[in-house]
Amino acid sequence: MDDVALYAPMTYDESGYPRYAFPANHPAHGDEDYTERRNRIAHLGAQHVYGTPAPEIDYHERDHETWRVIQRSLAERHDEYAATDVVKWAAELALPADRVPQLNEVTERLTAMTGFGLQPAVGFVPIEEFYGVQADRRFYAAQFIRHHSQPLFSPEADVVHELVGHAPALGNPKVAELYRLTGEAVRRVAEPRTIELISRIFWFTLEYGVIEEGGQFRAYGAGLLSSFGELERFREADIRPLDLKGMATTEYDITDYQHVLFAGRSIDHVHEFFSEFLRTVDDEDPDRIGVSF
């Protein structure tokens, strides 16, 4: 299965209206009602104008029930597997547990905390754009929620991934700075391979990062925090110390559980490591680190 087809199975018809065509191994395959609702959500997002409120989504009761199931399941796993700081960030953000939040209400909270805001992501956002807008304290976020048949699994980054995984970190000033610095770094460099380098370090920190805490590894990355399965499995991975070359040269499969992770000694250690890289990275770095893409 082609990764883009699985994670962004959307095209536009002749009139410019979004159309999803879910592959056979996607949970939503064959569900015409869900597909049409996804099309409408994508259409609303595509019409969004930056600087205006994100479109309000008319989530169904089935969507809210899916959110409730996920919230209950992940809350238990976070107590056991998430970094203590993450639990605090989530409590400060205080997402509703009984319904799917709207991007606007989460943006209002984030703006007051760190100045960040969420804007609708439609289909596949080019990597330079996805990271680049973070320099302006903006973050692309999906508005759809995964299919109800598999509430604890999604082959795509959905609103659960965005709001449970990324939003609490975006509400913490120290970690939000890493997102902003990522955007500045991507805008500063010119070579695609340097952007790929930045993306890989981002993947192994803000997406799939862990830290050592109390003699155990605990998760802080969005991809781990928003996935029931990843939280159950991540301690079985080959967990290595933070290392730029290791992160840059380690291949990963976005359709599978992660088999290699990198751990910091603390959130402060991760911040020091990643922020130093982001402030100094330039187009000579791939050669200096000794990687080729």
C-alpha cells in the first residue's frame, strides 16, 4: 500500500470538491455515510481563509461516542505510560472528555497559553508548508475523527492525534518553542534534504519521543500519546539515547509500530538537544552529520 494513498486518500473532482476513496484495508472502506461526511469536512477546511475562525464541524453522536471511548482508554494508558509533564499539560489544556472539541475552542485556549493556533489540514499538506507555518505559531490540524469501527486505531492523523497528541505540548511554552523553531529552521534552509533531516529529528522527538523517568521510559511524543497500541508496545522498541546521526539514518515505517525510539533524560534535556539543532541547522548539516537522502 502506498503511504500517501493510505494516509491521504483524497483527490478533488472536476468541480474542485474533495473526494475520499478509502483503500480496502482502511476501516472506513465501504462506509458511504462516513465517506460523505469526510468529504464535507474536507470541503469546509479547503474553504477556510487564514485569520478567520476554523469551520465548525457538525459531529455526529457516533463521533462523540468514539471520542469518549478513546478518552477513557487513553487516560488510563497515560497514567501508566505518559511522562508526568504530559499529564500536567493535558490537565492545563482541559479538553472536554464527553465530546469532540472544535478547533476554535482549542485555539482559544492555546492562544492564551502560548500564542499558538490550529488551522484546518485538508488531505496531504506539503512538508515545507506543514512545518513552515509553525514559525507563525500555527499548526495544521485535521478535523475528522477516525472510523467508529476501530476507535483505538487510525491509519491517518485525525483530530484525536492532533488534540490529544500535539495540542497539550503546544500549550506548554517550552515545548511550543520547539514547534516554532522547527518552522523557522524549515523556512531558513533551501535544500530538500535538509528539510528531510529536520523532519526526521522532529519525528523522533515531538512525534515519537520518550524520556527516562523514575527508572522507566515514558512517552511525550504525539504519535505515542494518541495511539492505544503504540503506548502498549513502545517499551518493547529498541530505545537509544538522543543522537542526531542515529535519528537521521534510522528508517521508520508510518504504517507500523515504531521499532526504534530515542530517549532524552528529561523534557529539559530534549528541549536543549532539539533547540540547539534547530537554531543552528543549515544546508551543510547533512554533509557534516554524514547522511544522504
